[in-house]
Amino acid sequence: MAGASLKAKIAARAAGCGFDAIGFTRAVLPPERAAGLHEFLAAGQHGSMGWMAARAAQRADPQRLWPEALSVISLGLSYAPPGDALANLVRPEVGNISVYARNRDYHDIVKGKLKHLAQFIAAQGAGVKVFVDTAPVMEKPLAAQAGLGWQGKHTNLVSRSHGSWLFLGEIFTTLALAPDAPGQDSCGSCQACLTACPTAAFPAPYKLDARRCISYLTIEHDGPIPEEFRAAMGNRIYGCDDCLAVCPWNKFAAAGREAKLHHRAELTAPKLAELAMLDNAGFRVKFSGSPIKRIGRNRFIRNVAIAIGNSASLALLPTARGLAADHSAMVAEAGAWAVARLLPFIQ
């Protein structure tokens, strides 16, 4: 097994790459993690995210993904916002974008840092593979097992130092590195994240039904959003930070240092009326380099239409009518719903 000095060198290099947290664990997950995943999938709580079920065996067992892996190095990059992540929710004329998506796509940023660190590890004669979110890796359980924090009642990772604001990435390696102590659950009796959820997406503590989650509905879900969730969405047009933002452990989190994640002014509180005017070309230009670009214009403008319907603003009625005539049936349906929501405000 590799010595403590090599772990220290890897940790120092990780800090030099800009990572805020690092931990080491074996490339193994306990059986209860696989059982929890299969329960989640069997209940259909993954919604339309079929890719989760398609590679469930690899997701549940890191060595099914790469048999030669002996250790996992879990890395965290803070994206803690400089102010109140929920401040826009009381401004119905603007759209609220999840704080992680207000600048560059984190996949590219984290993967770039991981590759630099992996090159250093490979130079020690080890095999390495890097992963960021898109591979079948149970990132949060591995991060908790590596000591970066624990999975809170909202199912996201919570760190004593960084609260609920960590992007995660992993380096699988053939090195046999001594594992760190796992993180200890420190949620206690707190249920702030559960009660904050606008759509009651948590059937129980530590359980998530993605089909009710606004992040899932605005990003992963294609087609019309079920009407039962639309009013609760408010002006959330991409993602939702409510359960993350109310976590008491955030009080220890300093604003994220990575400049490429600092909020772009035009994405901090974008006006709904302006977003509604975007065609496909305008959408691609506005969200170039942003994770928002991945969901496409129609899905995004569908979200904007619902936010307009929730605005109670007659000034946005003409905009809603324009969306009701959109070339996309999905957008037009949401636009018509917005018109119907706004018409009662006519005196």
C-alpha cells in the first residue's frame, strides 16, 4: 500500500490545481449502497433518466466500471455563492437560475483540474481514470466514504467546511492508497432542507423522488411539466437551490474561489421578457459555455413560460401570448398555460 507521503503529495498537488477538498477511499461500496440504488430505480423515482438504470451494475460497484481500480480519490470544488442563493425568488419579473449554472459549465472546469492531477499521479507509475458526473459513478457515497462530508437528508453531500456547495469529481487509480475515515452524519434533528422543498420531493429523510424535484423537472424532464408542480416552481427556470441554500452548515462556507464559476451578471437575474424572445440561434449564443445550453432552447423557454405564468404581472401577458404561438408545441402549451394564469389579473 502506498505510503502517507504519496497521499500528502497528491493532496498538495490537488490544492495547487484549485480543489478545495480531497479524500481517499477504496474502490468498493458497501452492499447497502447498491440496495438503495436498486430500491430507487424499482420505485421509478429516477423518472425519465433511463441512463441510471442502464448502467446500474457499474454505478453500484466501482470495480465493475474499472476492474483494475484499487482506490478512489474524491475531489471537491466549492461553488458557494457570495450572497443569498434564493434572493431572486421574490422578484417575479426575473428568472432564477441555480447558482452552479450562472457561468461556465462545471464539467469542463472540474475535468480540466482532474486531468492535471491525474497526470501527476500517472507519473508515479499508476493507472488513472477521471470522472465528472456523466459516468456511472456514485459520487456522493464515494465522497462521504472518503471523508469529504456526509450525505444529508436532502441526499446531497454536506461538508463541515463548504456546506452543501461542492462540485465532485473522482480519480480512479491502480494505487493502493490508505483510505481516510468516512464522514460522520451531522444533520441531527434538523429538517430544514426537507421542509424547504417547494414540491415535497423528499418522501422521507435521505430519500429523493426525482420526479417531483424542480431541478429534474426543469433540466432532465422533456415534454410538458405536470401541472401539479407548475405553481410551486415560481420563477425557477433552471434548477433549484432551496434544499441546499437552507442548510445550516453553509454558514461555514466561504464564497467559491474559482473565477470561471463567478456569476456572470447577465445570468444572475435575467429578465423573463428578454429570455422569452430567444430563438435557437440567440439561445446558443447567450448560453455558450454554460450548462444551460445542454437542455436546448425549447425546454428552457418552456421553463420561462411557466415562470411568466407565475409572475402575476400583466406586463408579461403579451409575452405569454407570443409564447402560446411558438413553433414548439411544448413551449406553446406552457405559453397558453401562462396566458390563462395571467388573464384573471385583468381589471
